[in-house]
Amino acid sequence: MTTNRINTAILGASGYTGAELLRLLARHPNAHVKALTAEKRAGAALGEVFPHLAHLDVPKLVKIGDVDFSGIDVVFCALPHGLTQEVIAGLPTHLKIVDLSADFRLHDVATYAKWYGHEHLAPKLQQEAVYGITELARAAVAKARLVANPGCYPTSAQLPLVPLLEAGLIETGDIIIDAKSGVTGAGREAKEANLYAEVTEGIHAYGVGGHRHAPEIEQGLTIAAGQPIIVNFTAHLMPMSRGILSSIYVKLAKGATADDLRANLSARYAAEPFVHVMPAGQTPATRHVRGSNHCRIAVFPDRVPGRAIVISVIDNLVKGASGQAIQNFNVMTGLPEILALEQEAMFP
Amino acid sequence: MTTNRINTAILGASGYTGAELLRLLARHPNAHVKALTAEKRAGAALGEVFPHLAHLDVPKLVKIGDVDFSGIDVVFCALPHGLTQEVIAGLPTHLKIVDLSADFRLHDVATYAKWYGHEHLAPKLQQEAVYGITELARAAVAKARLVANPGCYPTSAQLPLVPLLEAGLIETGDIIIDAKSGVTGAGREAKEANLYAEVTEGIHAYGVGGHRHAPEIEQGLTIAAGQPIIVNFTAHLMPMSRGILSSIYVKLAKGATADDLRANLSARYAAEPFVHVMPAGQTPATRHVRGSNHCRIAVFPDRVPGRAIVISVIDNLVKGASGQAIQNFNVMTGLPEILALEQEAMFP
Amino acid sequence: MTTNRINTAILGASGYTGAELLRLLARHPNAHVKALTAEKRAGAALGEVFPHLAHLDVPKLVKIGDVDFSGIDVVFCALPHGLTQEVIAGLPTHLKIVDLSADFRLHDVATYAKWYGHEHLAPKLQQEAVYGITELARAAVAKARLVANPGCYPTSAQLPLVPLLEAGLIETGDIIIDAKSGVTGAGREAKEANLYAEVTEGIHAYGVGGHRHAPEIEQGLTIAAGQPIIVNFTAHLMPMSRGILSSIYVKLAKGATADDLRANLSARYAAEPFVHVMPAGQTPATRHVRGSNHCRIAVFPDRVPGRAIVISVIDNLVKGASGQAIQNFNVMTGLPEILALEQEAMFP
Amino acid sequence: MTTNRINTAILGASGYTGAELLRLLARHPNAHVKALTAEKRAGAALGEVFPHLAHLDVPKLVKIGDVDFSGIDVVFCALPHGLTQEVIAGLPTHLKIVDLSADFRLHDVATYAKWYGHEHLAPKLQQEAVYGITELARAAVAKARLVANPGCYPTSAQLPLVPLLEAGLIETGDIIIDAKSGVTGAGREAKEANLYAEVTEGIHAYGVGGHRHAPEIEQGLTIAAGQPIIVNFTAHLMPMSRGILSSIYVKLAKGATADDLRANLSARYAAEPFVHVMPAGQTPATRHVRGSNHCRIAVFPDRVPGRAIVISVIDNLVKGASGQAIQNFNVMTGLPEILALEQEAMFP
């Protein structure tokens, strides 16, 4: 793209990832939001759905069918899974697309069908889509037309694990990922389970042994390791709006130490603006990445000989969703990768 | 100031307002942070005190006595009250200063002594200081060398009340300000009362009938009304990190209606980038200004005839402290007023 | 009632007030829970709806139509308003009833129709019902067949205000009640507005100028004062599951002082097990009544001459709903009033 | 003990475990609180330290040196570790003692010295003390004079793991305990790290690889397994006042299944009033045990072949501290074990 201004549309703008795209894009010097959709809220001004964004100069919410895509360059798609593949299959092909749903993340048709309960409706696009953890797939993202923006949990798990597996520093068996997530990961739909009084001051695990992010993580780790990997991925819901902390328990490859792991990750991410490997002894906290596109990673020796502990934190709505989507957008359009993502974490 | 780059120092950088100044200034195109002080943490890198800012390119924390002020243009002073007046009195006079403490907010020597329990140590500076709610004192701030940055509660109360009193739309008696604040207003000092387990899931009033922000509010309202005003200001501490909501109960001047009040405020603030008067029927929420420099105001008719309800919300750390400090800094240095303050609220 | 065991039914047991009735009744030596209803969850065991109560020895949830009321002595009715009046009108007349809904709280037919948008469907019962703030209506409750259990906000407002108005210590005009409530007051229904991410770390007012608890409060205050009273009642939703704090701003009657108000309330409630008037200078906090049937009240002089500040706190689910319901049940059945209500507040 | 009334003292009554002992003992039919100590708050009434307990009929706080122990039967000791061993060594020997500190939990002198940095000051008492997870040591507790009340984390870990190791159903290597705790586990001392604004809306791990509860857990598991066990114990601090959820990742012994584990635990705890093994597919939540003495345990198959996931929840202040202390007190004094512990969890 050679022009300075890139026209974008956000499909599914009334959810939390939509709000976050808008918050960040409001300070993007090149991206112009030209269309916003929300099927149920079509006709509403953005301020009716998100009062905190009422003063933004953006168009009203409309139905997808009412968008004129001819003037749009790039689409951010933040629709529910399932619906997404139908919608994207029907979009004009001149569009570049960053899809925030789960629909194009799994490349294997059978795996998709098994975990989502139906055949994929756009298998060609499924093959075309580039799985976009930006730091791990930058070159492919740069050439992609359709980027499958990774899930929040998978981003937090793969950023530390992929380099370690590629380097053969950890064993491929018995990888245990104990993840703690904020509530926005569940979206904005009104469900009893996500009411304030059901969430505050407590924690519980969910989807134990059967969370859909497990195969997504395994897909990436399997490629990195060059052999099939099955992981324990256990998700917990806790009282915070934003953030994921993944505590990852791994076996060291023969001769490797926790220091080796840290050194490997430090080298791998030394030049990255958003991934920070912490010095020995420092522990990351989700509140230290809240609102930012940063990922912080720390490595600790385990009391149990031959094991190590890797901890990563991200904001699930930023690096785990809308921030990484914009990062991919920047890469896809040849812009500086950090545009609109320069904000520091908001603490306290 | 004619150069593009302005060198700044932050005195008292290890507290919450210091962190917030750094978060916001990190995206200021002109302000350069050249010195950071923290008496107890002198020698530490910023990342030891605020891990979320570890990657910022700023100098180590030092003691105030070790700062070379000759290369500094503007000082942000975020020190405790009392200490502040001594420190500022000793600073070189070429410095412009935005002071975030309470030390220079009250102009009357006797009032200061009564509420703070001792004579002011720098009465000349007290007279020189400009009280800086930016929207209400822009011209004076532009010419000031020393700006007393207003308190968080007083900002939330005066932004709606000053125009209404100036216009004679409300009576001067029986103004009741019921304010609810987040915990960061109490600073970062370790106190039992501010522990998580003492604050979460509850609310209580404090300083009832004797909060030090009462005389500050009364000073501003008295000037606006042209006659002495005493207010009921009742502060409540509630479980949120950031935010103040002030519910203000007023008597309408004869013939005035709630609609008149809203129309007056709308006109007054129509051109302001940070103060938004909401349409009739919409209610402001603190979460809709969190992290931003915005103030939202709404006016409602009261069931009780002849009365109205005015509600304002701000983020106490931004418009109530560091954001307004930067806004004043921009005005004092002739820069565009919104620099470094363009971020939208972070919701959710 | 002469037997030791009283058989009860809870209609609408799957909501928060239902859960709270069960939590408290589990330790009642005389009350036996013989039937539980929940239309949508009929057939489920209690543990499916409330896992924390899974080990209680209670019957499954059924539909109201499937309850055999012949063996029931007392019904706790925790159904939505509107539906309630239909259901109660159809119950056998041997039953004593404590109704937790709003349906029988307003005695005036026209006031009911105005605030609830339809004619009352059981106007005879509406006249029969006793409005049951236990401490203020004990004798009438003891003889009642149908008790209208007061609303949470009205309980917190009337406990301090009724004695003061009866004693003529405050003026009848310009009573301002600024109330802050936890989220369970809104019930367990899945609504976007009550999602964790929409509530945490923020506060907003709602129903400003038009909350349905206003006429309920005014009804009680009007009786107490012997003349019509209109109040400002402004409700705020804040991030806590349980609790209401009402900050009440009043004008002192001629010659009265804040100390007079405190002395009056102290005397009035001296013998009450659940209402505590705090010594001068102490401030109540909702967390100090959480989970208990206690109400704490404090009185402060106002900076504004001739005014006073009265603050009350309750747990909206206990003294504001299920606890007071049991208190009324105890009075109606001639049992010691504190049975099943002896638990202390849970802090932290 | 043959009398009905047992006189107790609480040493260190101004902390959270002290408050919790008082909350629960207030409803104990036999225990009489005859002395309360708090060195720094000596002379204060309980209501000054804990306003929610102001109406309890208990003595003022005094210094330990001012307690007349001649009329006391049982002491609850809730003092800081280190100090505790000195104090208890100096108490009259007619006293039975439940010690809530860490001082008498580790039986091995060398292990104690290694983890706590100094030689034990009362090694004889260290040998005498009975480690009291009530369900696992009931007979020994019944005969004990000094019970070391277990740590909160160790209780949550050992209740599920001890039976499984005793039965040989899991392997002894690679036991990973990922625990998430509320903030009261850190006590009431004023520390920056536990301020509301430092804790809310976030999570972080702490003491990674070196938490003092690791050797306590290992001691119990080693006895159960009959061979040395080293565990990975990783603690996380999250925004809740009360509660611990331990996600435990284990390897199945050859031939064993997750169902076998659940069946074993179900049988083991079938008659226990406070330990509940959940049916397959149900997940425990900390909010479902909040305020109660219950422990809930669930077992899940792992996606990784040959592994299982065990999850337990407790309230750290009840089953993890003061509740279990009273449970042990009941057993030590021959009273029914559930006295004062009958309260259900408080949800929401």
C-alpha cells in the first residue's frame, strides 16, 4: 500500500474487542475507521454502545449487509466464531482481513471439525489464512491477505514455548499450562456466569481438559517441535477485567538449565518492542501490562530437579486480541509495527 | 519557550501521580524527562519501583539534592504537602513549576494555617501561585511560573459548579457534594486502612465534616459566586483504583430549571476537548473516563421541586492530578493543550 | 403457633435472596424448608443452582403449581414483582406469607399504579399487608398474615429517618438520600449492565430522579412526620456484591443539634439486637455488616450551619431482604426474634 | 475436660485470623473468650480494632504479660512466627494450645533452620506438637496438648494428595501444585505490596521456587508416600480477600484412572462433614466455600495421557486457619467437632 491513509472497517464493533480496536485506532496516524457494524445495534451511534467513545468522529453502527466495502482497504473482523467464516467468505477479495475469531486459527480440517462440532464452511480460506503471532510469523503476515489473529491464551503460551521447543531446550511431553484469565475473554454477552456477583472475590477452573484453545496451542507447539505435542491447558476465570497470566511447567532437556531457557528467550526477543524477558528473580504481573501490547516473560528454576517454571503475562484484549490485530495490520500494510500501540501499561 | 524540546524533572516520582506523569509523558513529543527523584528509593532504576515502566529510557531515581537543575526547564512536583513548600522555596527561580501537592492551593494564609495546622513556610510563593483548573484559569496559567495543580475532589466539584454560580443559576446555600473516590487518591504509602482486604467489597465515608478539600472547593466557589460559600463535602472511599464521582445536590435559583443548568454548562464547555456535558437522560460513569483526561458532567431534575442534581466524573490520577498537570504544563509552555493527553478512556 | 417445627416454602429459590434465605434458615432450629420453587429450574437439585448449598438436606426445585401447600405453614415469596401479586392471591389462606417483592409495599392504589405502570391485581391483599421494618412495626408484624418485606434502600433510609421525623428533630423538606449499593440488589438475571467487566472498578448513578424506592421511602416518612414528604433519593451502583451505604443530608429542626439526633436514635434503638448507633466520631462501613442482619447508624454535624449528616449501612441481602424476612417470620410465629440471625458480619 | 464451659484466650487477636476466631467462637456454645491480647493495641476495646465485632461481650485487648492464665483452659495462638515459639515456651503447662503460626509445623530441626534462617528456640515443643489437619490426624489431635494448625496452602494440597499417595494411586514425582490465594493470607500488616491499588484487577506469582509452605507440604506427602517427595509449589496472589484454589497436576500410577482417584477420595471423605468430593464434571469455586469450613475437591482426567488434574478449594481464613483451629479445639476438648463451624458458605 502506498497511500498514507488506509480505510478500515470493524465488523462486530459492539463487543469488547471492538471497543479496544477503536480505543487504539483512535491514535493511529494512518488508519481511518470508515465503517462499524453491529447487527443488533444497527442504527445506534457508537456513544450509545460505548459512552466512553462518544466523542470519536466515527460513523454509526450498521449491519454488515449495508457496508459499502468498495472504499475499504482492510477489515478487522470481531464476530463470533462460526458466523465469521460465512461472513468472510462473502467479502470482496480486494480486502485484507485481520480476523479476531477462532475460525481460521486451526489449519487441520479434521481438528477443526472435532473441536467446533461442524465442518468448516470456508476450507479454502482456512488454508490461506496465516496464523499471526506477529513476532513468530512476521514475514508470513507481511504477505498475507487473511490473518487469523491468535487466541489470547495461545498467545500467552506460545510466545515463551515456541522458541524453547525450536531450540530443543525443553522436553515435548508433560507441558502443563495453568492459565488465569480476566473476564473480558468471555466477551460481552449477558450470561449469569459472568455477572459481577458470580465472579468477584473468587476463582474457578473451567473447561478442564477440554478447552478449545488447547488444540490451537498444540498446533503451534507441534510445528515448533517438529513432532506431535499434547499439552495440559487448564484455564481459570478470576476477578479482573483484563489480563492473562500463564504459569507453565516444563521438563528441561538433558543438560539444560532455567538460565539457558531465559538466555534463549532473551536473545530471541531482544529486538522486539513488545516482548520483554525479565531478569532472573523478577516476577511478572498482569497489572504491569494492562492496557498495553506488551508481553512479559520470566523463567525460574523449579525445586523439583530437572524442571523449570515459565511465566508469561499479557493483556488479553491487547496483545491477546485487538493490539495484536493492529500489530498485524501494521505489518500487512507496511507501516511501522508499533503505530497505535505505543501506550504504556496503566498502573495502578 | 522557543525550543521544541523542554527538559523536565519529576520530584517524588515513586508515587502513583509520579507513575502517571511518566505514563503520559512517555508519549509527549516535546517533554523530555531529565531527572527523577525519590528520597527513599534513590539509586534505584525506575523499573524497580514501577516494573511496568522498566523499558522507558529515563534516568535513575536520585535525591532532590543531587539534581542539577541548570538544565531543567520545568519541574513537576509530586511531593507530600508540607515538605513541598520547603523544597519549592529552595529551587532555582528559572524553573517553571507545576505543583501537585496541596501546599499552594489555598491563597488565604489563615485558612491554610487552620486546615494544615501550621503557618505556611513560603507565603510569597503562596501568593504567586496560580490555581490551575485549566479550563477555568487558562489565561492565568499561561503566564504563571508556579501553578498549584488542583485537588482531585475540587476539580470534580468546581468544573460543574463554578459556571453555574457565575451565571447565578443556583443558590449559594446548601450545596451538598457527595463524592466517591478510588483508593489511589490516598497515595502509595503503606497504611492498614488501604490494604486490599480493608477496601474491597465495601464503602465508607471518611473525614466527615472536616475534609481538607472543603476549603479548597469553597475558595473557588466563593470567587465564582462573589460571596462566601460554605459547602457540605462528604468523601467516600470505595473499591476502585481510579475515579471520582461527585453527586452534587443544589437549589435552583428562582426561575431556573435543570435544563437551564445543562444548557449553561454545555455552552461553557462546548469547545473544550476534555469536558463533556452529557445529553439529558444520560448518566456518567467513572469507568468511562478511566485513564483519560476527560471530565463528564450530567444534570438531572430532582423529584424535590426547586432542586437539581449535578453529577461529574473524572479519573483522579489524570484530570484530578497528573493529566491536568500536563495540561497546565502545555499551557505554560505554549504547546498545544492536548499533547500527551489524547488517550481515550480504557473500558473495560 | 404452638408446635416447635414450622414448615416453610421458598417461592423463587434460585435467586440471590432465595440463596440467602437458605443460608440463614439452615441454622434455624425451628424452620423446616419443605418446598423450593424455581419455574425455569424445576427438576434441578439445589446444588445445581447453588453449588455451595449442595450438601443441604432440602427438596428439589419444583414449579409453584406442583407444591402441596397443605403441609406448609409459612411461605417466603422471593418472586419478581408483578408476578408476585398473582401468585400470592392464589395461595391457600391458611398460609402466613413474607413477601420479599415490591408488590405489597405501597399502600396507595394510585401510587402503585403510577410507579409500576398497571393497576394492582390484588388490591385487597395490598390493604391487608403489613409493611415490615421489624423494629418500626413489630406489633403489627406479630399479628400479620401477610408481611411486605421492605426494600433494601428503604430499610437503610427509614431506620434512621423515621425516629427523627417522629421526634420532630429534622425538617421535612430537602431530605437528600445518596445511596450506594452492591450489585446483588439488581438480582441474578443475566444483564449486560451487571456483567463483571461493566461493574468492577467504577461507579455510576442510575434511575436518577425516578427510582421506585422513592415512593416507598416517602410513604414511611410521610406517616412518621404526619405530613407529606418528598425526598431526593439517588441510587448508585458500585463494585461490591453486598451492602448499602446511605448518606443522608438533613436540615436540623430549630434548636436541634447533631448530638440530639444521635441521642434520639441511640435511645430508640438501645434495646434492639440488630440496630447499632455508633459513638460520635465513628463512621460505619458496609463491610462491617456484611453477611449480618445488623444496621449501623452514625450522625455527624455538617460544616454547613443548621444541617446534619446521617449515615446508615446494611447488607442489602440480609437486613435489606432475607434476614429481615426471617426476622419478620420469627415475630409472626412467636419465636425469639434473633433465631437464625445471630451470625456476625464477615470481615474481611 | 468435663465441664461444659471452656475458657479460652486468643493471643494476637488484632489480625485477620484473630478476627475470624472471634467471629466463629461468638456462636460456640461452650467456648468462652476470657482474654484477648494485642501488644501494639493493648488497652483498646475490640471494637476499635474490629468495628464489626464492637457489640461482642469480650474483654479489652491486653499484653500477653498481663494475662492471668490460671483461669484459662485453652489458648489460640495467632502470633507471628518466631515470636510464637518464645511465647508458647513460656506459657503454663496446664494449657492446651492451638497454634496458628508456622512455628511448630515442621518436625525436622534442620529443615526448620534451613527455611526459617535460625535454630528453633523450643525444640522439645517442636517434637511434641501434633500437626493437625483434622481429618488426617484426628486421633492424635484428640490426645495432643499442642496442635500445630496447618498452613492454608498445605491444607488445600494435603487434603486431596495424602489419601492418593497412601493408596499408591499417583506417582511420587512431578507433583505440581499451582495455588491461587486471596490476600488475607498475607496478614494485616501494612505493606505496599498488599495495598488495594497494587492487588486489584491483577495476578502475579510470588516466592517462586522458594515458598515456605513447600517443605510443610513435602513433610506430609513424604509421610503419606513412605518415601521422600519434592513438589513444585507455586503460589499466586490474586484479588480476593479469602480463598485458595489449588490446581494440582499429577501422574497416575500405572493402571490408575482419574475416576479411581475420585472414587478413593469420595470413600475417604464420605463421612466427613467438611470435605466434599464433587461428582465427575463439576468444578469447585472458592466462592462456594467462602466463610465456611468446607473443602471441595474435584478430579478430572487430563488430555495428556497418564495424567490427572485435582482441584481443591478452601477459605484460607476458615479451613485454612481459624476454622480448622476451632475444629482441632473441639477434638482436643472432646466436643462435637462441628461446633461453631456449621455456617454455610456466603454466596454471593
